[in-house]
Amino acid sequence: MEFVKPGTYIDFMRHRGPVVGASLFLVVASLVSLVFPGPNYGIDFAGGTEIQLEFQGDVSSNEIRELLGELGYRSADVVSVEGKPREFILRVGEVTALPEEQQNRLEEAIVELVGEDNLREFRVSPGGDKITLRLNHDVDHHALKEVITAQGIRVREDPVLLTGSEDVRIEVFLEGVADELVDKLQERLGERGPTEPERIEWVGPKAGAQLRDAAIKSLLYAIAFIMVYVAFRFDLRFAPGGVLAMFHDAVITLGIYVLVQKEVNLTTVAALLTILGYSINDTIVVYDRIRENMGRYRDKPLRELINLSTSQMLSRTIVTSGTTLLSVLAFFIWGTPVIKDISFALFCGILIGTYSSIYIAAPVTEYMDRRFFASPKKTAAAKRARA
């Protein structure tokens, strides 16, 4: 399928100045957006609790979201489950039901009950829903439960003595963030309230920070290895343009994601890695044609070869990018909320990646060739072409 007639020649490089300037502005604006307003990190990166609930009556996501805000839950988000009108996924920023101060007071009260010499370890689970004690000898479980409830902590099950260990291990299961949230919703909604949670997941702030760092490293490693590949696949004059184009595509896509305040999570990282792969693939196709024409037209400056090669590949670019965008658009329109988010990122990334192969990768390659690789004869020819 030919959208552009064979033999068509378009002077793309003539307009590279304004386009590169606009791209530079978008990159700077995207980097600024990472500070203000800043990314809307999801539970994967910021930490929090995710609960899937089925309600007994008709409720809307807006009603639940407003109710969670009234109950004091921060960063509350509600997503309806596709095909199940009464089922929702609730995400809140709280991870533990036991703040650090309350944990310290509880530890002091338990030490007073069991004795400092008897208590070998006091540990609260990261989710704040379980206390583990290691003791030299057992204590009265009823008294232990009373000490815990006296601190305003609700116990879900009686203390359990674990067997199979040399020392005494006691576990006390508490009502965590999910239990408290469900109880409050049942109290406020009455007969329309939720049943027992179908799924509970949580990520602590430290784990979220580690995931965030690992995601950034994965993007940097991908860019570094692709740069090495392009350098070996072609030569050093091509590698910087391909890498800058990938960086350009990822940063602007992330900036758009931040500006519309979509949730940045592991799914977003997967989308950005996909965009990197798509961007370098499109760039390499153009690079291949440029290299072919460099051997075919040895007397022409690289600027003309870029225009010629890009014009020759224009129909292929339109077909490839167009069909991919149509597929992604279908997912965005009819997909689930998670699919819609990754489709939105891919849609933006494919659009940006298509023009970056022409107006970012190619101009950088032309500059590298003119500055470091071109012979005086070719440099003079390039000047005459620009004139």
C-alpha cells in the first residue's frame, strides 16, 4: 500500500530547527512536571492498600470515593470492576492501622505485662495486622489481649501460641486497614454495605520506593544496552541520535501522563519500555535506508540522504504507525481501566516516537556526521546544499 508516490522527495531537514525547538520545550516542560505537580504514584510506588469489595446494594464509584474522603482516607481511588456493577476496587494511601507512636506505646505496655527479661522480640507486620512476640516463657493470653485492646487496638482473633520452636512464639491478629475500612463502610451504608473483602493487597512505603528505584534503573539499562546495540549495528554517528530519540519519547510520554494525573505504577513502566522498543525499531528502519543510500549515493551530503531516505520510508511509517495506533485506540475505548491506562501511554508514545525518528534521531545523526565524521569535500557540499 502506497500513501506516498514513489520518487517523492520531501525536505524534512528544512524544518528541523523549529521542530527540534518545540521538542526541547516539551522535554523541559515534562521534566518540570515531574517536580510540579509531580507524579501521581500508584500503590506500587507510593505504598498503600488495595481492596476488592462487592456491595450488597446499588452504589456508585463517586459515592464511595466521597465517602472514603469523609472517613479520612488519603489518596482514595475507586475503580469499578468490568461486568460487575456492584463490585469495586478501592485503593487508599494508608498501609498500616498502627502508627509508629501507637506501636511504641503498645510495646511498653507488653513489656510491663510480661517483663523486660521475658520479652525477646516484639514485631508488628508491615501491614499492621499482626503482632509477633518471642518470649522465654508463656504468658496469660487473656491478659495479653486486654493489654492490646486497652491501647485502642481492635483484635481480630485471640492470641495464638505457635509450636515447633525452641522459644515461645505468640501471634496476635489485629484488624488492619482493610478491616477498618470495611467496618466503616458497613456502618455508613447499612444494608448497601460491602461483604467480606475478596482480595486485599498492600505495599509498604519502603517496598514502594525500592520498586520505584528498580523501575528507573530498568529504563536506564534498556537505553544503555540499546545504545551499545545501535553503535555496533551501525556506527557511533548513529547511536546518539537513536538514544536521544528514545529519551525524548519516554520523557514526553511520562510528562503527559503526569500532567493528566494518571496513576504512575508498574504498568506505566511496562508501557515506557514498550515505547522505547517501538521508538528504536522505527529509528533503525530509517537508519537502515540512510545507510543503504550512503553506499548508493556517495557524493551526496547526509542531509540530502536523510530527506531521500525518509521520503522513501514515509508510506511504511504511515502504515505501521497507523495500524498500531488503531489497535491501541480500540483497547483504549473498550478496555478495562488498567488496559486503558497502558493504551493511553502507548498511543502518546507511538505518536511521539514516529516523528522523533525523523526530527530527533536524524538531525542528531546529521550533526554528528558533519561535526566528527564528514570529510572537507562533503562538508563543502553540505554547505552548498543548505545555501
